Amino acid sequence: MSPITNILSEKIGILGEGVTAKAVKETLVRLAIPIFDLNEATVIVTSPGIPPSQFPNHDVEWISEIDLAVLLLRHFNLLPTLIAVTGTNGKTTVTSWISHLIQAPAFGNIGIPLISAVDPSTKYPAVVVEVSSYQIEQSHYFTPDISVMLNITPDHLERHGTMDEYATQKARLLQNTTAKNHVIYLENDPYIQRYIADYPTQKVPYSVSHPLAQKTTTIQLKGKHNQENAIASYLAAQIYGLPTDIIDTRLATFSGVEHRIEPIPNPLGIEIYNDSKATNPDSTIMAIQSFTAPIHLILCGYDKQLPLEPLINPIVAHVKSVIVFGEIKNRFITVFNSDSQTSGIPIHQCDTLREAIQHSLKVARKSEIILFSPSCSSFDQFQNYEDRGRQFKQEVQNQIKKCLELKK
């Protein structure tokens, strides 16, 4: 099909009824742009949660919501500098960090669809967009000025099938970029190295050994991975054109995002962290490796059939006890018990979040850590990872209150 040159000359349909589809509909209604039935549409805006295998059999152009946003922003002469962040882990943190550094709004997978930025009364100089592989999969027009590719580790294989296909979709973020654009990428990630090689965009590698690492000594976030996140964010702000002295000042004032190794203040002398955003094993490994004190690790969630074996060595090295509940429970216990290294680590099985917190507070001692880092999606018992994280924080406060009342 011919590329779309004037989106308002097309008949736009919307596939889906979720958050993205609702935001698209609200924006089109607000802009007085007609919405057509799928059978009449010449362009259909897809929802990221619907895989292409489930699309109706219509001979139309399928585009993502981020495509529609760019086409409309361009039509209304509102197109800002686009800074896009993708990767398996750390997207929300880096999107928020860059947003904090350059004082620009954040959109996309972080919670507010980019289509919501289309407003003829507001022209943003820049926006930061968190982009998932599901959004990129049907994207043809979204072209970032600065792309940030953090890492590619096993996730969403139930949708993409293989790691190669997953990496291919991530790299499609660069499909329309030219030599005037930039991609900041984790230099020791083999998938990123391989899949971005043929794109003409200017390539800016980073790692924890980057010269900018000296700038990360004052950041508030824990872990080597957050040093890398800080460097990637710094580079994005630098390429955007923000003066170094401003970046230096703002880098250390970023306090992180909710549900990502988020400390929960308490009077018990135990460190408690909500890491509900850890929806794959690699993310949980990063969280575990962020600490030196003994950890009581709470795992749970919907089993996406990702390999669990990589969790074993970090658990053996850093974890004092494991508490597990949810759909993942049985498979994790099988993997855990099949490795002789784990024989000295107690594992407690339970059925609910409340039971997991009760047990962890019972066994944790002062100066030890309770880390809620599920390693799996939330959809077995919770609406999403935000719901799971907020329930965790509320239940922790409830249990602490009971503990303190018993001591009176």
C-alpha cells in the first residue's frame, strides 16, 4: 500500500476496547475526526494487546496508536523532538529519568498513550515515549530523533515465539531513522548489537564502564543496572542538547518510579522493597543483585513459560529464604528443588499475598531485606503490576500496624 501522506483523508477505524483504543477514540472525537466501522475503514489503528494473528481479515493498512499520534502531530504542525525508550527491563525508569532531566512529558507504555499528546492548543518541544515490542510490531511511521535501547532478555515469547523475533520487533523502532538520528544502546547486549547493525542511525554505545559512570556516584537508585540506566538517560539529555551542568544537578534528584525497587519506610528495622514491576526473571535478578544484606524474596505471578533456571545462582548467592505463591508456584518449586545448590535455602509456599507478607515479616530480622520482586506477570491474581504493587504496600502497612499493636 502507498504510504499515508494525509491521515485526515483516510477513513480511520479502531480495533480494541482497552486503554489505548479508548484514548484513540477520545482524541479523534475531541478533534472532530470521524471514526469508521472496521468494514468501512481504510486505516485501522490496532491495540497493542491484540496480536496480529487475531486481526480481522481486512485489506487495509494496520497502524499502531503511536503511528496515528505522529501522523496527527505532523498534520497539525505539532511534531516535537521524539525520544523513545525500549528494551526488556528498565524502560519506565529511563523514560521517567529522561523526562525528569529535560523537563518534558512522558507518554506511551508508561501509562498515558502518545495519542493523548495531540492537542492543537499545546505544542511540546520534546516528549519521551516508552515503547513496547507490541507497539512497535505494527508501527510504520513512528520515527524517534533519539532512540534508547536498554537490553533484550527473554520476555513476551508467548507472543513473539522466539528471541530472534522479539529482538527483530524491538529493532524495528529504527526502521525509518537516518544518519541524523541517534540510537543509544547497551553495548554488551548481543541481540541489540546484531539487530541494529544495518540501520544508518548514529550509534552511541553505553555500559557501566562508560566515562559517564563517574557521574552516577550520587544517584538515589540502587544497583549496577541503575548506574547503566543513569548513563543512558544522561546521554539522551546530552544529545538532546541540555547543558551538562543542568544534567549533573538533576541526575541525582531523580528518586525512581513506583513499583521498581521502591523502598517502603517502616519502624521495624527491616528494609522492605516493592519491585512489583519485575515481570520477568531477568528483572528480579537485577533487583537481587542490588543488595548485599540477606534477602527474603517473595516470588509470584502468572507463568509466561520463561526460563526460571537463571534465578537459581543469584538466589543461592544473595537470598536467605524464598516465599512463593500464585500460578508460578509449582513450576518454580520444581526448578528450585531440582538444583542441589538450593538445599540450604528454606522455601515457603502460600496461596495469597497476605500470607506471603505475614511469613516474610515473621522470618526477617533487623537489617535484613524483604524483596517483593515477583519475576512474573500479575494476571493470575491482580489486574496489573501496579495493582499488585499497591496491594503489597497496603498489606505491608496493615501487617506492620498489627505487629506494633501486639507489642503495646
